[in-house]
Amino acid sequence: MNPARGRVFLWHTTQYHYIYACMKLSPKSKLPNLETSIFTVMSQMAVKEKAINLSQGFPDFGADPELLDLYREAIADGYNQYAPMGGIFSLREAISEKTAALYGAVYHPEKEITVTAGATQAIYTAIASVVYPGDEVIVFKPAYDCYEPSVVAQGGIPVVLQLKGPDFRIDWDALRHAINPKTRMIMLNSPHNPSGTLLKAKDLLRLQEILRDTDILVLSDEVYEHLVFDHNTHESVCKYQDLKERSFICASFGKTFHVTGWKMGYCLAPEVLMREFRKLHEFVVFAVNHPAQRAIASYLKNPAHYQSLGSFFQRKRDLFLHGIKGSRFRFTPSEGTYFQLLDYSEISKSPDLEYAKTLTVNHGVASIPISVFNVNRADHHQLRFCFAKTDETLKRATEILAAL
Ligand code: PMP
Ligand code: GLN
């Protein structure tokens, strides 16, 4: 055989072996229907089209130089080896003090607080530690995209309930109806991504009553706890004793301190729940970034760093809303988070996925279509815009939006 044909023959044979091996080894997917996250899709589109990226939720400005200096110092001081499994004590102590000061709730730093690689890991680990195959987990939609896959990966069954009306309120009758002996957990998220609404004290009291005589657990995603506007308060589940006793609370320093890339967060839970959480945490990450923990522990000593966030982002929200005043977008001002929903139905009748694409490609502003987070992908012609951006970015974006 001539050498060139021999090489082609060899290549084909190798390919057949490779394809055969892939078919034989290809595992049954735990998440067969998972699509690329809308955050990735829209951020990639924004980069490709050189559009202003108000889609994925992250700031386009830097963190406080003081925090960055603390990180550099921690590295220079040699904190470059494994941290203790649950997190360094000084950080857990600072989290415990912050939680007590803000919500009057006591969490023991050693037994009830674990530092995690962002809220995403906290959420996954909490779900994985208590949800068994066949367990039902109630998820209110629109919901952040990691909840359902994390439940399905455990063999759990997400039971989805749509939030109702312009204020995205819980349908209490639907909730009562959905609860049954298989219900293992209810997922909450306030301040709420993507709607920017808040759960109020009356909501938590009502939920507390509904759950009182059950063994249903709660996972409360409170990553935007400090981003609350207009004299509203954040109602953490830990303010409600009966809810506290059955809840994992997941939080994110990435959101709080403009360092989403650090992937730092934590979980609060009563000892009996935290014990199970830690058993998985130990084998998911063992421990998280040591110098970042040192930096955040020092930074948290000054409460002004988180107390000022509400007014900081409220000013940004107002700048964004002022910029689109008089436009054909309709909206209710966001009560919390760094997201604002805009209804574009007076401008276009296109489905939201299509309109988000048009806005990015033809007008140069990227956003997030909301239908992907709704039950049955219901489309209410709403887009989510992230206003965690410099004033200059917000001005450029709103000039475009206001002219539509
Ligand atoms: N929950 C919600 C509601 C979020 O918006 C995000 C995005 N940051 C997360 C959890 C994940 O947080 P982290 O980046 O700390 O993993
Ligand atoms: N939390 C961010 C948002 O809602 C996205 C984070 C991510 O891309 N996973 O936009």
C-alpha cells in the first residue's frame, strides 16, 4: 500500500475506534435537556456584536481598592495553602456578627456557617445534601437558572409554580395545593432575580404558617441581601424562628463586593442541616480560596462596606430609569437586586428572545429575555437589564433605549 493511502486507512480505523468507544462509554445524561445558559448566550452575543452588555449580572467597574489591597497582602503574607474545610474562623466569625447585627439571628461560627465557592456551590451542595430521588422541590418561576438542574441531578423533581402579576407575588393557594408528603424543600429568592421584587414580612409570616407542622426544608437564596431600595428592608428567613430552623441561607460575596470572579460565598444553616452540608462540601471543594477569605474577613470588619450598597445601587437604578423616562418602555422600579425589568410591548410584538437579539445586533444593547425563566416559557414581552454599570455605560445605553 502506498504510504499516503496507508495513513488515510489508519486515520479512518482510528476514527471508527474512537466513535465506537464514545458510543459505548457515552453515559446516560443526568441533565439531558440542558441548554447553554442564557447568560452565556447573551454575553457572547454582546461581545461579538460589540454591544453594551446589560445582560449577564456583573459590574463593569472595579472593586474597592482597599479590598484588592487586602487580597494582595494576604498572598504576600503567605496565606496560599489550604484553608480549613468550613472556612477560616475569622471570616465565619465576621459572617456570624454581620448576621446577628442585621437580622438578630445567631449562627454559631464553627457549626452553622460554611464558606463556599460562590452561592452557586452553596445552593448545589445544600440541595445535594438533603434531596433524594423522587423528592419534590418547589421552585417559584421565573427562577435563577441553577435551581432546577441542581434538583434534577439528585433525582429530585422540581415542582414549578409561576409567580403572579406585575409584583411577582406567590400564589398561596397554588403553594398549598402543591405541598404533599413528597415535598422535601421550597426554594426562595429575595431580592428576586430577575424581577427585582422583594418578599415582604407578611409573605414570610404566611409561609411560616403553611410550613409549621411539616418537615419541609427551605433553601433561601439571599445573594442580593444588601441591594434593597426605597426604605424597604431585606426580610431574611433567619428573622423568622420557625423558618430559620428549617432553612439553608445562601449568600454571595461576589455580588456584595463587586467581585463576581472570585466566586466566594457562604451558607448558613442550623447544625443538623449544616452537618450534612459539610459532608458533601468536603468532597466537592474541601476548602475555598484562602487569600480571598483573609481579605474578606478583614474587609467585613467595617459594616459601612455593605451598609452603603443599597444607596449606591439605588442611585444607579435611578440613573437608568431617568435615562429612559419618556421612552416607550413600561416598568415598575426595581425594589432590590441590580436588575430592572422593562416591558417593550409598545415598541415591538416580537417574542422576547427575538427582541433581545434585535436589540443587541441592531441597536447595540444586550439584555436577558425573561421567558426562559418562566413556566412553559411564558413570554410577557419583558427584558432584564443589569444596572451594575458605570454611569457612563448607563448613559450610553439609555440614550439608545430612550430613542426606540
Ligand atoms: N443566585 C442568584 C439569584 C444569582 O443571581 C446568582 C448570580 N450571581 C447566584 C445565585 C450565584 O452567585 P455566585 O456568583 O456567588 O455563585
Ligand atoms: N447571576 C448572574 C445573572 O443573573 C449570572 C451568573 C452566571 O452567568 N451564571 O445574570
